[in-house]
Amino acid sequence: MHEAEPAPSAPTDIEWAGKSVLAVTPHPDDESLALGGLIQHALRHGASVTLLQITDGDNNPWPQRWLERRWRIGPEARARWGQRRVGEAQQAMQCLGLPAASLHRLRWPDLGVCARLRDDGTGAIEAFAAVMRHTQPDIVVLPALEDRHPDHGGAHVLARLAMARLSREPDCLAYLVHGSGAPAGDPFVLSLDTVMQQTKRQAVLAHHTQVALARRRLLAMVTPEERLYRLPATTSARPSAVLSLPWHPSRYLHPWLQLTVAHADGV
């Protein structure tokens, strides 16, 4: 007879009990791939968790072509696919122990977060800030700025600008899904026991459309640890005479690039 595996203890520099956690996820599946362990940790230690899902993941053509045996994907087919992915996210939430009411959907176009920031900066920032005022988060978990997917980088900018509008700035953790390397911030590592890893695996597999073509790659993100990065408070950041971008586009692309400057009051 084997002894029960002890539950992993949460990191001591964040007090989870009684806290409200807001997880910003650009697409259905981010909550499972990047945060399946963190969500379980937070719930085990007495926190509440809300998901802010920005898009429905509708612009996802290759899995849709494969599973639906179609080449042309029109607006109706894309919208239907987005609804399918939202349903998968809800199944994943059940696996992780989150009620359906904890999901807030903005329903923005997939691959359109940066365009929303550029074209309607004030409204986009306020949409994030409204959810934050409603949920009153003590901890916000958001994509890293260094993430290579434009929706993730755009979500980071929007979330940070929205937090600057709040009367009390939450603690901030960042996660990386697309890309490699270490984002800015102090490493924040969560250990996952066997049960938590199995639960995270079930949540990932609930996204049937995504594992259809990338099962091995996605399940590779189910590991004994989740690595996040703790970000400094926006108000404590010192202005610098020199600003560096988290990416360095080739000079050959410069004629086609546009620089968007965003701040808490708009763009």
C-alpha cells in the first residue's frame, strides 16, 4: 500500500488564501497549456480564479481544414469553429475545477488584438479595465510581452495599461506560450504533483481541435513545473532615456513596419 503523495506547497512569496486571481488568456487553450497548474494551485490554497478570454480562437485554419475536410473557410465557418473552441475551453475549465461563470469573453477577432489596440486604443484598454474593476483582482496573470504570438504581446500591453487605471495595482505574473528564452521578471516556479499533472493533461486534451495536429507538442507542456515570471509594479518602473524592444525586426522589414505608442489614456 502506497502513501498518498503530499500536495505541493505554493510559493511563499504570494499569499493565495482569499485572493482573487484574474488570468488573461488570448485564446481558448492558453488557460490549460500555460496555467493548468497555477489554476489548481490557486484553488487548492483558497483563491478564486476568473478567466478573461480575449478571442474565441476562430482564426485557426489548418486544424479546421483538417477536421472539417474543407479548404475554403468563410465567416460562418470561422464563427462556428470559434464556438466549438469555446466549448472545449469550458470542458477544460471543468477539468481544472473552474465554474462556467468564471469565464469572461471579449469575443474579439482572433489575430486581431493588436489591430484593436491600434484602431481603438481607448476602448480596448477600457474593456480590460472594466473586467478588472468588476473582478477586483489581487493577482493578474497575463502573457509575457516577449511571446511571439501578436495576440499575446498585444494582450500584455492592454492588460498592463488597464492596470494603470486601477486605484490599486495587482501583483502581476507573466507566462510564455510561443517562443523560448526567459521573459523579463523574476522566475516564479510552481511544482505540480502527479494528480495536478494528470488534471492538466486532461484539460489540454479537452481542446480536441488543437491536439488533432499538435498532440505531442501540446502535451509536452504538461511537466512537473510551471514557470512564470513576476513583473515589477508599473508605478515603480523608472523612466529610462533608452528604450529597447523585446524583439529586433530585420532592417529589410523596416519600410513595412508601423510603431504604435500606447499609454494608459489611449494610443
